[in-house]
Amino acid sequence: MSEVVTVCPYCGAGCEMVLKVEKGKVVEIKPLEEDDNFLCPKGVRAQEFIQHEGRLRRPLIRRNGNLEEAGWEEAIDLIATKLASLVAEHGPDSLGFLGSGTITNEENYVFQKFARAVIGTNNVDHCATLCHGTSVAAMTQALGSGAATNCFEDIPKAEVLFIIGYNPEASHPKIFERRIWKSKWLGNKVIVADTRRTSVAKDVDVFMQCKPGTDVVYLNAMANVIIAEGLENKEFINSRTEGFEEFKQVVARYTPEYAEKISGVPAETIKEAARIYATSGSSAILWGMGITQHTHGTDNVYAIVNLALLTGNVGRVNAGLNPMRGQNNVQGACDMGMLRTVYPGAQPVDDPKVKAKFAQLWGTDSLPDKVGFASTEFIPQALEGKIKGLYIVAENPAVSHANLNEITKALDQVEFMVVQDLFLTETARYADVVLPSCSWLEKDGTYTRGDRKVQRVRAALPPLGESKTDWEIISLIAAKMGKGSLFAYTNTADIFDEIGKASDKYAGISHARIDLEGGIYWPCPSSDSPGTPTLHLEEFPRGLGKFTPVDYVDPAEAPDAEYSLILTTGRDYHHFGTRVMTRKVAFLNQESPEAYLEINPEDASKYQIETGDRVKVASRRGDITVTANVTPDILPGVVFIPWHFAEQPVNKLTNDALDPVAKTPETKVCAVKISKC
Ligand SMILES: Nc1nc2c(c(=O)[nH]1)N[C@H]1C(S)=C(S)[C@@H](COP(=O)(O)OP(=O)(O)OC[C@H]3O[C@@H](n4cnc5c(=O)[nH]c(N)nc54)[C@H](O)[C@@H]3O)O[C@H]1N2
Ligand SMILES: Nc1nc2c(c(=O)[nH]1)N[C@H]1C(S)=C(S)[C@@H](COP(=O)(O)OP(=O)(O)OC[C@H]3O[C@@H](n4cnc5c(=O)[nH]c(N)nc54)[C@H](O)[C@@H]3O)O[C@H]1N2
Ligand code: SF4
Ligand SMILES: [Mo]
């Protein structure tokens, strides 16, 4: 029996775990005692999906319409030849690359380097565009950095927690159980704003139950109250911000009474929330997908940032602006430049100095210089024939993207598609080549937790079957395309050392240092830096923090006489993402076997629906049938369905209208009609 300490493969809470290995199998997963001794039901059974018989073991190549087993040599050869010919015929921007918030930093780094330095395109993206892309966009404009400003350890110490559009019980059980509960227990105040009365919204100081898509209104109204009552932090505004006067004029229009009309949150409740948030010793905001997945998600985040600037609750400990990052390594994927706009270290692709830096570091003179397309653009672009090839590592857009009928049409039409995964996913079924990757149990490297803490992933088992690590596969293709010298790494520590040269934020971190000291917060510019748990203590990366006034805009699709209900979507405690992983775990399926429709008793009685009834839910784009769950915890006029279930794919219904800045689809609001089956 041996023991390996690593990090959970699911969410951005980044729980550390001990794997007990016996006779080539992981027989038990235990929480690391020093890490709060906590694992949720997903983490504690994570070995079950990895050791599942459905794992891909050999490459597959499409022949006469069928995916058939093939050798690595043949698969790599085919990919290298096909990618080179598409570039030669249609140019590098005819290809799109999807990396992932679930593979390691080292793998994302290698993949975006491949797209940029070997192929020559900035069409690189990952799930951040479906997720916190709007947070990154707004925070980068307003502060100069898109990352969470504070660390998870601060959460219980904030005198006020303001939780918006975020359901931590389901999404980050560790943060819910060990940090938010602790905060309540210590007597700190909690404010929650959500469309549903979630677990965290029960027994709190203030609960603002808002109509979906109306967050800008009550957030602006909170600022209105703070200014009207003289509760703003004048010293902070004068010394650390700009744009206050213009902001003040805009929020003057957002009286709590006006906000009540639009958002449904009572004016008195908005006033109370404003006073509590503004007058504490330290207030932290934690937000999630209820804020970001809207056509005006970037505006929503500006409205949040404005509140923190107004009260001086950023740039100090136990406060701050915390976009609660979703997948285990989505922060890392952003840091590694797996985005169309930036190289590693958030350095803009359209800055000639940055391009010159990477040309020198990578030893190539053919890097692209214009911003690429987002995944939500390049998948549909396949329909117009502009994108000819897709290379997808560890994502499942055939279930996760909005308006699936269009997405699957696009995946069908694309001329050449490679998918690299652990399983034959819904997306992989459209591929021309499917490559078997090693899982997190079989590889080494780092993940960056949602609060910027870089932690070590350690292999417990040898590769399964003929699977290879994601970085090795990409390096083999690069070598076949004549660029092997750019990827001459012997191990992941080597790759990590290059990451330190690419990004100052990671420069002082190494695998050896984390092994010795434990996880380290970036920015960590030198090997003697202890890392930085709190950002912007002295100044913001852009200098002054910028107030950005925003006006309320309706969601893209409003209910009407026919489609009279608003559908919102989100997470279930027992399943993760597109359920490729959690569907292989018996206990989780038993607890949560299928999708369900949360509906208010008022609406349920209108349609004569009871809990357990089958209900057809239709939008203008498609329909699915789910089981009703009648609950007073959701607003009348609004229904909720978890999005994990490929058998009842809620994304057949969702709207693919995009936030204009971040290109995030509006998966939190669309109009639907329902009928009892
Ligand atoms: N169990 C589980 N955990 C996960 C994941 C998973 O799939 N399963 N995924 C991970 C990932 S990728 C992410 S990004 C995180 C996401 O974690 P969360 O941000 O918690 O995700 P959601 O459940 O999508 O949405 C949060 C809340 O937004 C509310 N909401 C909907 N519309 C609105 C609105 O217009 N305004 C407001 N204020 N609230 C609204 C919903 O009712 C819901 O309670 O979770 C991570 N953790
Ligand atoms: N309606 C609606 N839609 C949504 C959302 C919503 O709230 N509502 N949320 C959105 C959000 S926030 C996100 S982040 C996206 C997530 O969407 P996706 O990222 O597309 O979904 P996942 O199921 O997390 O995909 C992870 C894949 O990686 C594979 N994998 C795991 N480990 C490895 C590895 O080491 N190597 C390789 N090669 N593969 C691996 C898994 O088998 C799985 O197929 O969905 C979005 N879609
Ligand atoms: S809380 Fe998140 S990181 Fe922790 S065990 Fe559960 S899924 Fe894994
Ligand atoms: Mo996410």
C-alpha cells in the first residue's frame, strides 16, 4: 500500500486528497487532514470514474463513417498531415483549438503554444468563455487584473459576505461547509442575492430574490443608497479610484423604488443590504454564474466592482472581489493563455512587445498578432465554412454550449475534428480522430485553485492502456509537423520552468518548491517571494481603480404570451459538468438520476402539475421532458433545470445570444412554455 497526495479533479475549491494505492488500483480517497479534512461525495469517489471500464485505451480513427481502433503512429501522422494541409489551403485561422479548465497548467501551456507557434492562430479558448469570461473582462478593464483578489482563507474572516448568483452548497461544497458556515457561526453577516432561495440563502441576514437578469438594477440601487446616505469611503475614492462623478450621476437614477419594480427585490431590502455591505469593517463579494452567464454579464460584473470601489472593499485582506472559479484549473487555463486575447500571464496578443517576447522565448518568428475568435464564435463559424478544423481537449461542447442544435450541426459539418478525452463523449462521436488521454490519477503537474493558489497534481498510477498525457500527445504532433525542438521537454517540471519565463506571476514557483512548502499564491515573482494571497494592497495593476457606470438592459429573450416562463439553469450537488465523469459513479447517480424542473407552487397549480409529474419544457429552439419538483424556493414565473444531463439536454433550449465583450452565451435566461405530459 502506498499513499499519494494530490488535488481533486472537479471543482475550483481545490481540495487536497490522499490516494491509497494497492496492487495498481486506487482503493480509497481520503481528505488531507491539514486541508480542513474535507471532501464532498464527488471528490471522495473520484477514483470510480477513472477506473471505469469505459475509459478510452487506444486511439480511434473514423473509417467509412465508423470510429475504429488504430495505432498511435497512424493517428499522429493523420493529424499532422491534415492540420498542415488545412493551414496550407485555408490559412491558420481556419482552425480552432479548445483547451480546458480541467487539464493541468503544463498541458494548457503546451496546447496554446502549439496553436500559436506551430499553427499560427489565436483561435484558442476554453470553458472560461461559458463561465467567468465576463468577470475577467470587467475586472481587467476596471482594475487591470481579472483574477480573484483575495484567498479562500479570508472568507470566514470577512465581517460581511455578499453572495450573488452563486450556489456554493452545490458548486463548491468545501467552501460552503468549511468557510461560509464558519463565517455564520462566528457571527459575521451574510447577504445573498439569487433567483432561488438556495441553501446558503436560508437563515441569512438579507436575502434578495431577484428576477433573472436584473442584477444591474438592484446593485446600482445599492450604490444609490450608499451615496445618498453618505456611506461611501471618500478617502479610498479620492486616493485609489477614478470616474466617481460620472458613476454618481448614473446611479442617481436607480432609486430602490425603481429597482424594486424591475428586479422584484423590495426597496427596503435593498437599503438594508446596502447599509450592511457599506458599514462593516470588511466586506467580501463572492459571485458565480447567476451574474456572468448573461448577454450583459460584463455589465453585471462592472456593477459589482463599482460597489467594492465605492466602499473601499478591495485591495485589503478579508474583503475583495471574488469570482468563484468553477473547474479545478480554470484559473490556471486563463493564466496559461488558453484564451483568444492573451498569451500566458494575461499579456495581450495584439501588443507587439508581447509578441516579440514570445517569439524570442519560443524561438519562432511566425506568431499571429490579431485577437482570435471565442469558442462560441468559432464553433458556429464552421457552419459558414470559415472554420474547417477543430481540436478539442477535455471539453464537451455537444452538451455544454447553448443552443445545441446549432452546435451539433456545426460539429457535424467541420471538415476535420480531433478530440482528446478520457471517454467517448457526445462530442467525440463527431470526431475524425479520438485520442485517449491519461487521467489526473495518471499524471503529474499543477492546478491553480480558484483563488490563485498553485498546487501539485501527482501521478498515482501508470497510464491506462495506451493512453498518453495531453502534453505528450501535443508534443508528438508538433514533432511530426517539424517543430519538435519547441517542445523538447523531458517532464512537466521542465514545462513549468518555461511557464515561469513566460509569466512573471509564476516566475518564483517551481514543482520542487511546492513539494517542499505546499501550494503558493501567484503573483510570486521570485524564488524568495512567499506568494501573494491578497492582490492590489498598494495600487491596482492599471493604477487607479476605474468606476464603470452601467445601465440596465433587458435579457435577450423576454417571455411573451406563448413562452410565458423564464428558464434559468445551473448545478446539481451530485453531478459535474456534462456528467461524463460523475455518470460513472453509482452513488451519485442513485442520489441524482435525472434532470428535474423546479417550479413554484403558484405556477404548478396553474398547469396542474405536482412533484413527480413528467413535464415537457419547450423554448423557441427545442424541447425536453423532465420530472417536476414543486418548490416555494423559486420565484413565480421562473423555472430551473440542472444542465448536466445529456439525455435531457437543457442546452437544446438555451439562448446562444452573446455578451458582446466576453462572448458568453445567456444560459441563465430564456423564455419557455411548459405542458404536463
Ligand atoms: N456539483 C457541481 N459543482 C460544480 C460544477 C458542477 O457542474 N457541478 N461546475 C463547476 C463550474 S464549471 C462552475 S463555473 C461553478 C459554478 O457555480 P455557481 O456559480 O454556483 O453555478 P450555477 O448553479 O450555475 O449558478 C448559481 C446560481 O445562480 C442563480 N441565478 C440564475 N440566474 C440568476 C440571475 O439572473 N441573477 C442572480 N443573482 N442569480 C441567478 C441560480 O439560481 C443558481 O443558484 O461550479 C463548479 N462546481
Ligand atoms: N445551460 C448551461 N450550460 C452551461 C453552464 C450552465 O450553467 N448552464 N455552465 C457552463 C460552464 S460554467 C462550463 S465551465 C461549461 C463546462 O463545459 P465542458 O468543459 O464542455 O464540460 P465538462 O463536462 O466539464 O468537460 C470535461 C471533459 O474533460 C474530460 N477530461 C477530464 N480529465 C481529462 C484529462 O485529464 N484529459 C483529457 N483529455 N480529458 C479530460 C472529461 O472526460 C470531460 O469529457 O459548461 C457550460 N454550460
Ligand atoms: S469540494 Fe470540489 S474540490 Fe473539494 S472534493 Fe468536492 S468537488 Fe472536489
Ligand atoms: Mo464553469
